[in-house]
Amino acid sequence: MPPELNGIVVVDKPKGISSAGVVAQVKGIFGVKKVGHTGTLDPFATGVLICCINQATRLAQFFLKGDKVYEAELVLGAVTDTQDATGTVVERHPLDGVSAAQVHEMAGRFVGAITQVPPVYSALKHQGTPLYKLARRGSPVEKPARPVRINYLEILEVDLPTVRFSVACSSGTYIRTLCADIGRELGCGGHLNALCRTASCGFAVDAAFSLEQLAELKVQGRLGESVIPMNEALPFMPIAMADDGLAKRIRHGAKLSETDLPIPPRVSEQGVFKVIDPQGRLIAVLTESPATGSYNYCCVFSA
């Protein structure tokens, strides 16, 4: 029986399929029951979808909070009820007076810490029901504005009414809401027409596998080549090394203090770090507790 594959696969999601549909196909290709993705892409969107396999599904929580990079196409002059091209146009406005220079200037205003009102057509839930289901029933619910961060927003091309741009942002940022907000501030409205996630948590679309490529690798008996091992799957997370004795203690969930680890780790922005054994395998993800001088377990992995 072949060894269990544990790790992540960076998939280049095609247009016209849901993120759940990609997960279902990955399950079938790999012949496993446990696969999870790390951040939903709408069916019309393409690009990086990180899929976690077997034990690595427990790492999904750390990818969900990571920064993302997108290339998007904004169409000015038309407002839709979903803020994207899948919806119904509810307003049209002329582009008189809107120039490329104004678009560039307006984009700069959205860089940094901003607030967004999540779209009423989204997977966020209200009393257990996704907002998009309530909206489709004619009972839309508007969630309060929440903070997000735009690291950069670069206008790639202005060919009115179309604007192409690249944006790096924090998790939880809605690019269609960003498009709607830019259009509103320009006075003409706008909506998202196309979207590609070009990077997520440091993993780029150029290195991602299509579903067809994964299927071909399976035929060739090389499917394992597409899997990034768990110890390499968190490049943004600081590392602490454990010897065999400490690794055994960690795998058994022993209480740990700062004196147990040979080098006090530098924790990430999320306050976590990963522990690797002498063979380079991921043992655990820990978080520090400065008040007690100890560490808490986020997740532990078997050998």
C-alpha cells in the first residue's frame, strides 16, 4: 500500500467551476477522502486555489488568513446587483469626464487600511444562512463594514469602460466590492468583470497545476510530484527545530516551555511557528503564551 500523501497542491482553478467542485475533482484524482481548500473563488474566477490533502487539512486555517494577489478587470458605467458580471445591471451611467488620469488617482486612494461593506451576494452567513441565499430570496442582509488592507493597487491598463489592475490585499477583501467602490467614487459606478488570483500565501499561479495536468500525472504515476510536503507548505511561518527526544514529547502533547526549544523562535504575525524534526518533517504548529512563558498547541502531526 503506498504511503499516505500529506501536503498541499496548488491548483490553477478554471473558470466555470466552484471551489467545492475543484475539491471534489482533486479527491477523485488523488483517491482520498480528506481534501479542503483555503479560500473560496467564485465560479467565474480563476487562479490559485490551495488544496490541503489528508493531515494537511489542519493547516487550512493558516492559509485562510494569508495575503492574496489578484488581477482584475473593472467595467465602469454599469452597476450590477452582485457587483460582478454574473448579476443584473441595475444602473447605467455615462463616462463623461472620466479619464485615465482620474482612474489612476482614484485607485491610489484605496491603498492602505480601508473598510468594506461585504456584498449581499456572498458566502458570509446571517443566522446560519449564507447571504447570497437570502439575497436570492429577496431578503438581502447588509453586514457592517469591516477593516481590510490593500497593500498595493496598480493600474495595468485603462481602455474605457474597461480598467485592468493588479491588487495585493489582506484576507477577507472582496475585489468586486473594491470595483464597486472605485466606480462609485468616480461617479459612474462599476462592476468586476473578470478575476484571477495570481498568488496566495506566497504560492503563484505560474507554479500551479491545472486539473488536466494532475490527471495526467496520475496516469504517469507521478502524482506525488505535485504535492508540497507539510514542512514546506508554510513558507511564511518561522521554524523551530526539535531533536528526536523533543519531537517525541511534542507528538505526545507534552506541556512545553520556552526552555524546551533550543532556539526561541520568532513568531509570525499570526503569533504562530512551526516545529520540524531532524528528518525535516512537520511535527506541530505552536503559538506562544508570553504571560506564562509556555507554548500552546495549534495542531500536532503523527510521524
